[in-house]
Amino acid sequence: MKVVLAVSGASGAIFGAEMLRALVCHQVDVDLICSPVADEVAEQELGEGIGCRVARVLRETGSSAQVRSLDYDDFAAPPSSGSYRHQGMLIVPCSMATVGRIASGAAPNLICRAADVCLKERRPLVLGVRETPLSTIHLRNLLSLSEAGAIIAPAAPSFYGQPETILEMVRTYCGRMLDALGIENDWAFRWGS
Ligand SMILES: Cc1cc2nc3c(=O)[nH]c(=O)nc-3n(C[C@H](O)[C@H](O)[C@H](O)COP(=O)(O)O)c2cc1C
């Protein structure tokens, strides 16, 4: 199984890092695309860039899943083409700038191009959007993307599992992102279980 994971420059770098952990822990191969601002935000929020955090996650999990980092500006990378097969794409955290670019169809970078391909190929595209409050422009863009088939999954963890740490909150959210791609997991707190 292979998934495209994109990390953009919204707050919540920990969601991107833990999403990567969730995927590799479930033996899912990952094509990883990070925006330049995602790296700056990771430095600010995690105290290390995305590259260092990815290496750390892989070391800690010891998973044999493959993680391939793709260049943000490389339009010749495999997810640029609909002929390249994968099970879907997650963008988390997803900035409103990236939402606007995908909604416009302009696809000026590999994250937006790969998302555009998911929409045209009718493959799962899950957007872990993070911004508050949302402007009317954001809401219009999100509606367009939802109408085009994207799943809008705000990075807003649930509280009914009574999480005690930020990590627990983030991980139950990541479990719900795996759910959205149909990946069996025990990361999501299940109401009634
Ligand atoms: C520390 C930091 C936090 C940010 N948080 C958000 C956010 O939560 N949501 C958002 O839409 N943009 C946020 N931004 C602004 C985006 O980084 C900016 O719009 C950028 O153009 C996004 O580009 P990208 O989507 O290509 O990564 C933040 C920027 C910084 C530096």
C-alpha cells in the first residue's frame, strides 16, 4: 500500500510528523512532499526541520515501510501523473494558501499538482486543514474542494476519549485520517468500544 503525504506551512507540524508515524507503523509506503514553509514551521514548533523529524520517526518505529521524500518543485515526480498508482493523498497540516491553490486548479507546486491529480482520478484526497477563524474565501474554497470530492478533515481532535496529552490528541486524529483512507488501525479512539 502506498500513500502520498504532504505537509504544508500551517501550524501543527506535529500532525504531519505523527501522520507519517501512523502510516509507517501500519506498513504503508509513503511519498512525502513538504512545502518550504512547512520546514520553517517545524523548526518553530518542533525545534527541528521536517527532514530531521522524518529521520527520527523512521529510527523510532524501525518500520520496513519505504518513505521517499519528493521535491516540492519537481513536477516530474511520480504523483504528478494519474498513471502512477497509490491509495490516496493526505495533506496535514493543510494551510489555507494550499487550499486556495488547489481550489484554483493552478497547481503551481507538486503538492497541488498531486492533489489535482487525485481529484481528476477520483482518488481519496483528505485535507487536514488548520486555520481559525475561517474567512468566507476559505469557506468557499473548502466547499469547492468538497464538491470536487475532497474530504475536508480539519485538524481538530476529539475530546470524548479524554486524552491526557497533546500526543494522544494528535494520534487519535491521525487514526481518523487512516480511517478516511480505509486503513485498519487502533489509533483512533472508538466511541462505544
Ligand atoms: C509559524 C507559522 C504558523 C502558520 N500557521 C498557519 C495556519 O495555521 N494556517 C494557515 O493557513 N497558514 C498558516 N501560516 C501561513 C502559511 O505558512 C502561509 O500562508 C504560507 O504561504 C503557506 O504556504 P504552503 O501552503 O505552501 O506551505 C503560518 C505561518 C507560520 C510561519
